[in-house]
Amino acid sequence: MNIKSYFIIGIIFTITLSQFLALDTTDTHVYEKDSYVCRDFSRDLILNAYHYRLYLDYIYIPEKNHMITGLYDPKSKLITLIEPQNNNILGYIKPDNPKYVRIPVWKNTQYYANIGRVM
């Protein structure tokens, strides 16, 4: 098999971001001021997504002093923004958007597994 075949098989047998968010239970955790806050929700969503080979990053919003997550697609060069407290997709941004700070968690090559998984 060549690399293209592995890539196609990988896409067929992978879960999309929307499917993962429908299954994930991070949004059922209880917000507790000073104990379990937005960065904790983000961490848990990132770790849960990893089990499905979805590679999420922290996304910090300085204006709101708030942490969310994002799925970076290196092919489209877009980040899908996800609010981990309710598992909603908020929209899409370019990585150089000055209102958001992407904090990468994984090796650059791992993000190629995210291609085509936003639906």
C-alpha cells in the first residue's frame, strides 16, 4: 500500500469532530470557580479527543481571559474553535488571528490526522 491508500483508509475509519463532540461528556462536568474552570474543561476535551486521534490545541482569548480549544487543519490552514464547556463549534479562524492565541499541544506532523475531520 502507498501513503495515499493509508490516508484514504484513515479517513474512512475515523470519527469526525462533530461525531466526537456528540459522544464526549466534557460538557457535563461542573464549573467550579477556582477549582474546575475553562482551562480544565479544555484540558479534558483535548485528552478525550486524543483517544479518537483528533489533535486539539488550547486557544486563549486574551480579551475575555478565557480558554477554549481548537482543531487545526494544516491543509485548509483553519482552526475550528470549540467551547469545551458546552461542546459547541464556535466558528473558524486563521492561525494568525490576533484575537486568539493558539497554544499547540502536539507535534506538527500529528495535525495532518485532522485533515477532513471537521463536519
